[in-house]
Amino acid sequence: MSEELAEKKIPELESFLSHLAGERRMSPATIRNYRLAVGRYLEWLGESKSWSEVEPRTARSYAIELQRSYSRRTLHNRVAGIRAFYRYHRERQAVPRNPFSSLSLPKLEKNLPRFLTETQIRLFLEGPMRLLKEESISDFEAWRDRAALELLYGAGLRISELVGADVGKLELGRGLIRVLGKGNKERIVPIGKVASHCVKQHLHLSHREGARSGPVVIHASGKGVSTRWLQLRMKKYLALAELPQDLSPHKLRHSFATHLLDGGADIRSVQELLGHASLSTTQIYTHTSIGRLQEVYRQAHPRA
């Protein structure tokens, strides 16, 4: 989006974004992406055509234009934002039609989620204690980092959920935490004995036992950590465990789901633990676990 358009406040776009933030309670990242999607589209239309008068053939032309420059996933994301923009104004009878509603798009490639094996996870999670033993980091840093990593993997939290996690929502005696997920939906997640122990140590070393509020994971200054800080910290421990640097915090979530299914958990339970609104989102992990089932079958069945 050009600087000129970015600075110019378009009432129809601003009201749509306010609706996403206020009524739909979408995340700042999603709102930012929708602003970009609609802003670029309005810029493409320019002065030649009003957005409220666009017909399906113009929508198709724009999709073709996007396809020349972006991946299929970006194309789908951009069109999703524009569709939502038109749907919002259609519901308010501000436009006669949603020209993007029946637009046909190329199918997305189904990329299986990457995940760490249980051995790789163990090596990765041992990183903070290894550095502590080598006296490369302090007790505070070691237990803070271990608590953060254990929560990402042991509870399958999104990185935004971990950054936003509040000590007032912890029930360490029961091994539970309440987190705010996508769409501001709260869910209760088991965190396990190991993660609970690490969190207790982090709270103890930061003198916050019995605290009723505040970020779970903090810097020595008392301020909560950022998503960027967590991403960089994770890269440090990936390098220490000699694992690929492009493995994101979300890959720990993938590992969490895959290991649960490999261990015999039913998919509905995994869906609830991950906070997925739709079962179809969770089902992608079954493809990964099928490989494990096939291996068991080959080793155990006489006709394999």
C-alpha cells in the first residue's frame, strides 16, 4: 500500500476495521493483514471505479493480477480480507452485491506440518539447563527460558497466548492454565507436571509466588517478554540442539499435536486442547500420525 493511501483515512475501511477489533475481537495481526488486503485493492481500483460498484468480472481481474505476483496462500488471504470487507458493507446494505463471494480460486497446496521428534524435543528443552550447567546463563534466565519452552510444547500454546498468559490464570496445583486464544476465546489447558515445576521455579526466582496478576514469563526487569524475543530465544536453543533454525514456535505446537495423536489421543480432544474452532484444522495432524501407524503396522502385522 502506498504511503499516500496508508495516511489517507477511508471511512468505509476504518469502520470495517473497527468492527473487526470491537465486535469480532480479531487479533491485531489479522486486522493489520485485512487493512493491507483491502488497502491494496482500493489502491488498484484507483479513481477509475468506485469499490461499491465493482462487478464479479473486475473481482476476477484483480485475483488474476494477484496470482501473477503472490503465492496461492497469499492470494487466498488477500481475497478473504476483501470478501469480509464487502460482506460487512453488504449486511449494512451499503453495496448491492459482494463481487468476491463466488470467486473461484486455485486450490491451496496441502503442506504437512513440520514437527520435532520426541528425541529432538528432549534435546531442545534441555538447552537452558545445559547452559546453566556451563555457567553461560543465570538461574533466573535458565528457569525462565525452560518455563517458556515447556509451556509452548507441553501445553501446545500459540506464541501470542504465551506472551499474554497471566499468573492470575494459573492453577499450578491442578496443572492448568487459562489462556486467551483467537477471537478472544478463553480455554483451559493442562500444562503437565514438568511445565508446572518450571513455572513455579520461574515465579520463585522472580519473587512472584502468590502474585495475582502480571505476565507469566518476564524479563529480570519485571516486564513481560515479546513474541520477537521468544522467537530469537528459541533460535538460540535450536542451534544448541543442532536443529534447523527455521523451526518456528508454532512448530512446537505442531509437535505437541502430533505426539498426542501418536500417543493415542482422540482428535476431538486434541482439537479442544489446541483451541481450533473447526475439526478440519486439526485433521491435518492425522496425516502426520498416519505415517506412525503405518510403521507400527509394518512391524507388527504378519501380512504387512
